[in-house]
Amino acid sequence: MHLDVQDLRNFYYRSTLGRSAQKSVRDKVMALWSPARSKGQTVAGFGFAVPLLRPYLPTARRVIGLMPAPQGVMPWPAGMPNVSALVEETIWPLENGVVDKLVVMHGLETSENPIFVLDEIYRVLGPGGRALFVVPNRAGLWARSDKTPFGFGRPYSAGQLEAQLKAYGFKVERHLSALYQPPSSRRFWLKTGAFWERVGQQLPIVMGGGVLMVEVSKQIPAPKRPKLAQRVRKPLKVLEGMGVPEPSASKLPGA
């Protein structure tokens, strides 16, 4: 179940903890994907990924914020021409293979249709395109607190996320984690957030970090798996084993 866009906006833009979390994750994204190298590229985000996309506005050819209908949409960026759009989870208004970089945050773990979301991500990524999934770490503190958006939806372990992505045609390129500071608004934890992020980099990925970040590219051709049409064509076998109706042996009156 998706969170409301107003709650997400209030957390990331109007709370000290949210701004700290935004900076921690965005710094990792920028270290992975330098904005300077996005010149001429199409950079998109799905879910509520717009807090991570601002550094690409000056350099990318096009930036798009795709916000799922159950969540709602808000205009973004503030004070500039709007680039956000309300979309159905399973039907994005983008042509095949047009996206060079795609960030997914609060879009996979909260979706009721993750299979179809992954299908759309595969479809819109272009040759050589990369996607970055930011999801709650099942072993981290942030997934255990409902005071932040990472406390909602299905948290993942690194193995679970990578297995799901590989099954839907993605090749895992690298993984990392972020948000090692506790999900607390107390001043001490907020002031020492940068310190905990540095310490966290020395820990195994499965420990401590509030979010997992997995970068993938898409396999070509995609592995064979049942599509929606194939699933629909497969009949439900609730009547399997019952005999086939046969016409009665008795004759109709007057026959």
C-alpha cells in the first residue's frame, strides 16, 4: 500500500529527520551516478524518488518524476516548470527504451503489483540503461519504525531483492546501503548522522543500514517468464476432476 504523497512530502521536505535521510541517500546516488555524466540523458524516478533527482535537473536532457496513482502526485520541482506526472503503476506514459537512468524509491515495496512494475521498468529502460532500487532493509532499524516512510511496505533482504530482480530480467551490477543513523528526531542522532554514515560503510551490507540500494541493467533478451496475457489464458482449475455433463438418456415428452 502506497503512502499518501502529502505524508511523503512532509517527511522529506518539512522534517529534520526527513531532510537528513534525503541527503544521506542522495549523496549515495550521486556518488554512483555523477550528475556530470547525465548530460544528454533521460533520468526518471518512480514512486517518490524526486528528492533524489534534483542534482540532475541542470545537466540531464530530461528529468521525469513518475508518481503512482494510489500515492497521488505533487508538482515538482518547486519554483520551476513541473516535470512530475501521475501514472498507473502498470502503464507508464513512456515509449519503449527511452530512459537512461531510473531511480525507484517508495515504489516497489509498497506496490500491490510489483511484478508489473518490474515489467514496466524493463520496458522503458534503453540499451545500456541502469535502474537503482532503494528499498527498506529488512535487517535495519528504519524498517521497524513507522515514523518514517521506510517503515511501510515489504522490507527486503539483499538476497530477496536480488533474486526478484534477476527473475525479471535484470542483471545486478552493484549494491550498497545507506541510513546508518537511527530513525530518531533527537538532536544528538541528527547532529551525528554524518558520523554514523561513515562508520556504516565499514559494516557488512546486511547490517545496520536502513535502506538497500541495488543497481541493475537489463538482460537482452529477457529471460522467459509468463506475461499477463499468458497468466489470463491459464484457466482456474477449480472444477478439475468433475465429470463432463452428459445429456439425459430419457426422451423429451412428445419426442
